[in-house]
Amino acid sequence: MDDARVVDLEVKLGYQEQMLDDLNEVVTRQQGQIDRLEKMVEQLTDSISDVQEASSGPRRPEDERPPHY
């Protein structure tokens, strides 16, 4: 192998290493965002369940619509 090819391969390897570092940073950041979003979805799901439970409490008969409406 001549020196020019070795230098070319070293340059390409350097770019690939930088690209892998950049991609790793992106993946790490995205995983953090996914974790935060999953937590938010869980909290929202719990809040919705709480609201549904609170609204499905005992109803008074006078608040109910007759079945023919």
C-alpha cells in the first residue's frame, strides 16, 4: 500500500469516528427525550383516570336522562 492510500484511509477513519461520536450524542439525547415523554404520558394517563373516576361517581336519579331521549 502506498502512503497516499494509507493517509486516505486514516482520513476516512477519522471522519467515521467523528460521525459515530455525533450519532451517539444524538441517540443519547433522544433517549433522554423519550424517557421524559414516557413519564409525561404516564402522568397524563393517571390524571385522566383520576378525572374519569371522579366523574363516574354516584349520580342522582334526577340528573339522568330518561331512556327514551
